[in-house]
Amino acid sequence: MDYFVYCFTFCLETYHLFNPKIQKTLETSTLKTAFITGGSMGIGLAIAKELTEKNCNIAIFARTLSKLEEAKQLLEKHRKSSDQIIEIFSVDLSDFAAVKSTYETAVQKVDIPDYMINCVGIAQPDHFENITPEIFDKTIKTNLYGTWNSCYAIVPFMKQKPKSVLINTSSIAGFMPVFGYTDYCMTKFGLIGFTESLRFELKKYNINVKVLCPPDTDTPGYEAENLHKPEETNAIAGSVKLVKPEYVAREAIKNLDNNKFMIIPGMDGKFTLLARRFIPGVVTFYMNQVIKKVQSKK
């Protein structure tokens, strides 16, 4: 009996991940509003650009004002109508009081969001003992506090707008542990659990909660990560093909208005999830062999 349950679960999971019929194109018959954290660069900016081209009102949130201003200049070039509102807000997302105040202002200036997309996140990979308490604290505050604070501040507004969508950004490293990413994996595993729990709670308010799990993506953040990666991490990631943030953005937007919980752009990520769930021993053996090979040369 366990064997048949296992096979049925595998087939159901595969169907859910790969079936294109459950994907639904974003409807833009009316002007919709999107709030995007981490929207000044990388995946967040790519999503903002795609939604601007779909005639959405846009509010992007990040810490650095100069980057926000550059992002706004880019978005203005992609607006589809004079009715669109494009606003930027400089805020430290790890500071709840600042987030709450900023979101109240954003709702007044733009609107309650139909789409709340949290893309804020950082990583500084290294061996565990090289990740200082200060680095760990920054990772936790950015990745976990930043997302929690954003959700906590915006959900009361979104309850007033049925059929709204809330997306938190995790990673492939949210279900696949990676050498050298101990603090990052802690946050990204946590974000998947948090988002799924929140999905249960907000269902009665008709708020569709999802998690985006991108693979390695060619962003400024990824370039910064490469400065610190251990050799073992590079060996594991060596065969993985980088994707463009524009691709991740298109995949996220394509899945905005369906009932799918986990959005995984690309086939590699989907197969990684299936392998991790159904043949975890094989995955662990492979990872250990790659790590052992690198360490034997030291």
C-alpha cells in the first residue's frame, strides 16, 4: 500500500509542477496595482518592469534611494498609459514601524495592492565558521524580518481587496540545502514554511498566497555572492545554468492568477524538488561525492 501511495504522490506532484493547463495569463482588463519589495534591482525590478508593461500601477520599495530613482526612470520608459502610477519608497524593511508607515503612505498615493510581491533578500555564502554573528544577523533581518514585516503591514489592507495575491520569494535553496549557505538556507527554508502557513490562514479572505523559488539567477546579488563562495559550493553549482531575472519575472507573472502554491522557474528546479522529495538519498550521496572530491585536493 505504501508503494502505491508513494507512486500516486509522485505522479500528482509531477502533474502539478509541469502541467501548463493550470497556468493562467494575467488579466489586465482593469488597472491593477502591484507592490514590490526589493524592486530596485534584480528579480524585483524585472517583475516591476513586466507588470508596468501590463499596465499595472507600480510601487517599489528598497533601502537605497539612488537605486530606486534609477529603477523609476527605467519603469517610466515601459509605462503603457498616462493613467498608470509609478511610485518609489525608500524604507528599511527590517524596521516594522518604518514599513507600516511607508505602506500606509503607499496605499494612499497608489492603492491597495492586487499583487504584493516580496523580493527582498541577501546572501553571503561562506563556511559556517566564517559567517560572523553580524553577517548572520543581517541575513536574518533582511530575509526573514523583511518579509514578515511586509506581510504583517500589508495583509490588513489586502483583506479589503478579495482575489488579491501575495508572493514571498524563497529559493531552490529553500528546499535543497547547499554547502556554504547555512544562514541563507535557514531563512529560505523558513520562508517556505511561513508562506504555506500564511496561505492556510488567508484563504478565507480570498487572498492567494504563493512562494517563488528561483534557481541561480544572473543578478547583482548573485555577482556579490561569487566573491565569497567556497570551492565546494562552486563545484556543486558548476553545472547549473544561470537564468535571467526577466525569465523568472515572466514565470512569476504567468502564475499570478492560478491556484499554484510553489512557483519554480525552469525544469532544473522542478526536477530538483522531485529528486529531493522522492530520492533524497541519491541527492545526498551525489552532493557528498562532489564535496569530497574538492576537499581531497586541498
